[in-house]
Amino acid sequence: MINQQQLWDADAASRYDTPGEGMFAPEVLEPTVAVLAELAAGGRAVEFAIGTGRVALPLAAAGVPVTGIELSDAMIARLREKAGPQEIPVVRGDMVEASAGEGFALAFLVFNTISNLLTQEEQVRCFRNAAAHLAPGGCFVVELWVPQLRSLPPGRGATVEVSEPGYLLVDTYDVLQQLVVSHHVRFDPDVSGGRDARMGRTPHRYIWPAELDLMARLAGFELESRWADWDRSEFTADSRSHVSVYRLPSR
């Protein structure tokens, strides 16, 4: 089993935030926060794997009380540089079993983080834990990528997902276990020979949308909406990711 404390250590936490760029860009965060605030409908929200507060901080600023669950001490420490425990309470623990309380209107798990759980059993338990946090009628929002197995050449076990100056992303697949390891290579494009190259690896268990829906049903949820992105664009067979909204019965 991967040690998540080692994966999300102080070095990873120090490099995680990219203010104004990438997943911290306004065009990414603003629609994310707008949708989550609407779904919270004036109630409280709990974020599983809150990280450094990328989404929680602007959501709280929008008027939604947010509590977090986070396993990595380093990520919590980075969050604490931005907001104290009175502003954003955080429970240190694993999102498959840690409890931040009950009666929340919204639970959410964004940016592919459910795939950090490397077994189906853990992913199912995560859904059940989300249900335990919610009031009747509450919803659980999951943002997740769609595995790109159609781009995997016959007889090959890897795909190049990103190739740009200074960065290369290669995904290697174990299709029997539904496991992917993302290999991140960062380098100075002006230095020859790759002497400055740095590599990091992150493991994932990919989940097909239909499998995710079954996990939700096992926890008592029904699929309410699925979009290709936070702008509520249509989810199609060519979509590379999705935002899925699951809701508990009102009674």
C-alpha cells in the first residue's frame, strides 16, 4: 500500500499551489465554487481531502461554512498558513473512515482525488463515509477523469498525456487491476542532456463512470447530474472528465 504521508510530504505541499495558474486559475476555480455554493443551498459543506484549501478557501469566502478531512500533515500545515482552525476546521484522517460530523448539506471530492484510493473496497467505503456525513437530501459531488484506454496502443502499456517544454507526463497502465501510475518529468528545456530533470510518480485506481454510479447506489445515493465540466457542459463519449452529483433521498 502506498504511504500517502510520504506521497504528499512537505516537498509536495510546498510545490502544490500555483496561484493564478493551472488548477488555481480563476477560470477553473470560479465555476467550481459557483456550482458547489449552489448545491450547498445555504448549508454546511465537508471536503474530503481538503489539501491546501484550493477550493475550500474561496468556497468559504463565498459564504459556505466548510470543514475538511485530510490525511497529510504537510498539506494541513500549508492550509494553516492561510486560514486558522476557526475559519476552516480540519479533521486529520483518512477520508474512507474519518468523521467530521453529521448533518452536512454537501460533501465533495474534487480533482480526481477519489482515485488516490487504490482499491475498490476503499472507494466504496469513501462513498459510505460521505453518506454518513450528510443530512437527508444532501449531495456528494465527485470530479474525476475518464480513463483514456482507447488511446492505449495494442501491446503497449503507456500513453504520453502531456508533452510540453519543461514537462512530460507519461501514464503506465495495469488494466487488470485498474491501476495507473502517472510519471511526471520536469526539466529546464534550455538545459541539454536532461541533467536537471526531476521525476515524481503518483498512483491511481481509475473508475469508469458506471462503476462509480454503482458505488454510489451501494451507499444509498442516486445520480442527479453528470457534466463534462463545472460549466455544466454535456458529458459525452469523448469527454475526458466528469463532474457527478449524487443525492441521498430526502427521507
